[in-house]
Amino acid sequence: MTTFPRTPLTVPPLENGDRLSRDEFERRYAAMPDTKAELIEGVVYVASPVRLGSHGRPHSQMMAWVSPYWVTTLGVDVGIDSTVRLDSGNEPQPDILIRLEQGYGGKSRLTADDYVEGSPELVIEIAASTATFDLYEKKTAYGRNGIQEYIVWQVFDRKIDWFYWDNDRYVDLEPGEDGLCRSRVFPGLWLDREAMVQGNLAQVVARLNQGLQSTEHQTFVEKLQSTQGA
């Protein structure tokens, strides 16, 4: 029987379920540039291929909602699939993050190697259903690390949950009488959840524009302007 020598792996590959420190996770992740993976509560989760209808399109719809706020609000930074160093056992890669830059009172910062370290103010995840770990392990990690608002779109269940941190737990952010959810961290960031689920982006953006023209958003912008360089 012919045998072939095996070349030992310099760096072991990431596997679902691996329990690693953040440093070891980063070492293995750097050796797998074509893989998307996260470290949540010390456990590795390697992402599956992304489908358009259940992830790619909803992700794009959320960015279409977030982008006008980002463009018009001083000191706000946005990231897509950006690695976040939360703590020693958590290095998620949220679908979308919205953060205040450090000079404007934000709790996160950019490291010398261009990663986000600390807690963004708001995180958005696109999930298949209510069974997803986004609503369990990841939610626990986000809350413990001080992420103030958390949005999860469960695509198959046609449902968007928006949570905010209050008294050491995440609480549902209930819509107003007009059906709009209003961010408690980013004044003027208004979401018509029903229109978003139905794919009515024109209405989603129109309702957001109402928020951008509101007094609360103008006051927030003025506050950020006064913070600049302070």
C-alpha cells in the first residue's frame, strides 16, 4: 500500500463548536481569509453560505434604512460584517453596527489594526427564525457588554424585534401609535417595521426621513456639533 506523507497544518482550521480564547480565534481566523466566523461566549460559529432571499436582500434593505441616517448625522459610524472585539470570549461580526465615534461620546474605538473594540451603541442581525442563536447566546453577550440597542430580523417568521437595555436586561422597544419604532440612542432613527417586513422600502425611507426632519434629530445633531473637538 502506497502512503503519502501528510504536511502538518501550521494553524488548525476553525471548526463549529471549537472553544477558544479570543487570541487563538484570531490566529486561526487570520489563516482562513475566505471564511466568516464569530466567537460567541467562547464558542466558534462558522457561517454557512449566504442566500439572497433569507439574508442578502434583507441585509441590503436594512442598510438602505440605516444609510440616510449615517449620511446626515455627524459623529455616527456604520459597519457591515465588521469584526468587534467585545471581550476575551466574544468577537462577533454583526451584519450591521451603528456606533458613535469616540470623539462624540461613543463607547467603542478603532484599534491600530482597524478593528472595532468595545461596544457599538446599536447592532443589527439578520436571522432565519426565532430559533437562531442571535436571540440567545449572542443576545446575552451583547447585553453583558453594554450594547444599548439590538435589532434582530427573523426573516422566515416575518418579524423584527428591537430591544433596548434597561435595568440590566433587554426590553422590547414598542412602536408608537403611528406604528414607528424610535431609537432611544439615536434620535430620529425611526423604523416602520411592518413596511420593512413587507419589502416596502419607499415607505421605510419616507418614515425615516420624517425622523431626520424631526426636532429631536436636529437637537441631537446640534449636541454632537457642540461635542466636536471638546
